[in-house]
Amino acid sequence: MQGSERVETEMGQGALTLWWKPAPDGAEVTAVTSGEQHVFLPERVRGLPVTALGHHAFSPNRPAPEGEPLCIVCGGGVQGDNPRGIEAVTLPPTMRRVGDYAFYNCSALKELHLAEPMNDWGSGVLMNCGDLRRFFIRARDARVESLAYFADELATELDVNVDFPDGGTARLIFPEYREVLEENAPAHHFDFHLYGSGYPYRHVFRDRALSLQEYDRLFPGLLEKEHDPNCALRLAWHRLRAPRELTEQSEKRYFTYLKSRVGDTLAWLLEERDSRGLAWFLPLSGADANALRTAAETARRLGLTEPLALLLERLGQTAPEGLHKSFDL
């Protein structure tokens, strides 16, 4: 964009400059520049719904942009061009298509927010987005088809929030896995190996539709394989806290696991400052006095007044005659 070029402006959320061109069903954003960490693409440009994100639109390696520039302004926003500094992107609910390599080499990207239906994902959209873990999806129905795309594209751990049209929610953890080719010199070929417990979780879709029952059935197998115990803890916790379509059998499995790691679960809740979750879990946890005392010490050290009060109350119920330590609120 040359300095003498006049750039139109519109009010919006955040500060960015985008280039756009007409599309058959609205407008396509062909390039985006911003100095913001969280970029919000507008729903409309010049009265047209934004329905497509073009090839390489956010990529640091994008070619010269097509179309007309438009400056989106708001109070206090940061203009600039730092694609490697963008940590979160919110796509508008009007978006239906994302082009090839749209986020290629956006190395700081951690979160993606979108609404379905998203009819067309290009090739390599998320290539080299090594920090991308969290997805927030507003689903059109129970299928959650966009999630099938992300699960297929990314082998890293995924943390997914889904809001369903009926008001229900789900938070799903997809464990990491690794694909490794190892040379077998005597046989003069390479052997293909999968490491980690996440590969089966990439196959909980039927015709791209999410199956929560299949997702839950994988948990015993996860525990039998090489896995990250903290990932398993978070997976079990989030399914219990947002138990959409959770069967009684699966609920029991998840609870059994959290109870077997009650000290770790309490420590994690304190790290997360999740007082509401702690209040829900304590009566169900089966935590003994030692686990409660350790957690209370942690809460005191972190200065967490409300969690400490909850833990002391539970400790008093568990061992009313056996308190030998004092804790200051």
C-alpha cells in the first residue's frame, strides 16, 4: 500500500487493515495486517457480508494483496503489520470458506474462534501454526464438522470449546500423537510408528460428524498407552463438567480416574483458580485429610482465600478431631 493511496475506513472491533474484493455471495478478505494480538474480522465490508478468507490472507509469506484496502478502526486499537505476533483470530459468523495457507507461518497463533457452517477449508490452512491449541466453535448442529478438519490437520493436543444451538456446551481435549518414520537399515526400508494416545481420538467422527460416545469409549485405552497424565486429567475433568451425552458408565470411569489422582486434581484446580470447580468436586472427591491439608497449604501459599476456606471446611468435616495445623485465611 503506497503512502499516497487513500484508504477507506470503517468502525469495527480492534484495529486492522484488510484488503477485499467482491465474491459471488458477499466479500472475500484477501489479506489482513494488524498490530493486535487478537484480531476480529468484521462481518461486513462496505455493506457486503464477509464470506471468504483468501489464500495466505494472514500469512507473513503472503503475496501482494488483491482488491481494495479498508482500514478498520476502534478506540485504542493498534495498527501495524505483525502476523507473527497474532495470538488469536475471530472469524465472523458469515464466513463460509477459508483459502489455502490462510494462516501459514502464523507461529504465535494460539486460538481460533469461528461459527459453523464452514463449508470449505483449503489446503495447509494451519501449516506451521505450532502453538495453536484452542478452538472455540459455535456449532450449527450436533455434527460439529469443522472439528473433524482440525483433528485431521493437527497432531498436537487440541482444547476445543463447542457451543451447541440448544444452549448446551462441550469442552473436549484431543491428546497429542506423533508420526515417526524410523530407518530399518537391515531391511532397507523405513518403519512407520505412532507414538502417544491421540491418534484414535482423531477418528471419533462418522462422515465428519462428531460422536461423543466414541470419544468417551477411548478413555480406558488412553490410560493403557503412553500418555500425558495431565492431559488425561484435563480430559476427564472437562467431560464431567460439561457432560453432554455422557453415559453413566463413562461418567463413572472419569470420576474413578480423578479420584485416583485426587491430589493432582486439587493442585490443578488451585493453579487454575477454579473455585467453582473446587466447590463442586470436593464433596465427590473422596479426598482424605492428608490430601486436603496439602491442598490447603498450596492455597495458602498462593493467597487463594476462597479455595482455602472451602478446603478447611471440607477438612473439618473429614477429620474434625485431627486438626493439628492452623491456617490463616
